[in-house]
Amino acid sequence: MFGYIIAGQLPNTNFERVSETEFLSNLTVTSSALHIVVFVSEPFPEGYGGAIYFNWPNPEPTWQYLGYISNSKPSAIFKASQLKSGANGPGGSRQMFGVSAGGNQPQLGISALQLSEIEQLTAANDSSALTVSSNVLFVQTMLENLYNYLSSFAVTQQQMTASSEHWVKVSAVNQWYERFKTRMTNNPNFWKK
């Protein structure tokens, strides 16, 4: 019913059913950068989804809630490498999936819940689902970097010398940047048209 992909590895669908609504898989991790794609291979019953939990073995092991998947959101990508610190994030619990958090392997757990229950959960502070908002942040940071870079070459009209190069007013770049930010804020997917 579920599967996952760890960056650089083949897809895995080996989940052990530990209760009527809980599924558990031990992960094989070969890198310190841990990105996990979790997906649904069969639809959930109407009104249900899967709350995704992660446990990294460390001195203070805790199941950390990462996010969810559902029929309308059949996959999600999570960056879980920073959860190695063992800090108890919101939704953290020592006992879930029929086992205490710990052991010698990272674990991924999925709990089938009603969507109304999932909406009440809060993701761990250090996990980050890669979402539209992270894309917006990336684009904004990239554009600010471009603007700052181009501005570093700015010269006044008196400083300009005869050259075969074309010149662009910094104010024109600034206007374009402001328009682009507005478009990204209003519709982060406008570029897909």
C-alpha cells in the first residue's frame, strides 16, 4: 500500500503491518544527506490519509512526525537528515508502531488516520517537506542574489566608457525583480504555463 525512495536507492515497498492502521519499515541509510520520498501505491479509504513518522536511532530516540500522504497528495518528499540530533519535535513520541523508538536502524512509520486527525498534527521542527513554499523561497533567494550581483557592476553615466557592451539600467532590473516577486507571491506556479 505504501512505498518510499531514499535518494540514490531503489524504491522500497517493504512495510511490516504492526497493527490494523500502522505500518513500519527499517531503513538502510548510506549517506548523511537523507531525503525520503514516501508514496501511496493503493488508494486510501475515503477521508483517510497516512501520517508519516521517522525515528533515527540516537541516545534520545523519538518518533518524529514529518507530514502526510493521501489520495489527493499521493507522494511527499522529506529532508530528514537534521532529525539525527534527536531533539524532540512537536508530535514526538517514544512509543509507536508497537516498538519503542530506538534500535540500530532508522525507521519509517506510517499511521493510517482520518484526515481530520492528521490536520491536528504538527511536523517536527527540523524536518522539511519540500513544498511550493520552499520553491518560492529558493526563487526569491536566487533573484536577490542575481540582483545583488548585477548591482555590484553598476556605474553612473559619467563612469561609462565607449564600449561594444550593452548596458541595462539597474532600475530596470529592480522593476523586473519586483514584478517577478509579486507574480510568485500571487501564483507560485505561474511559470508552469
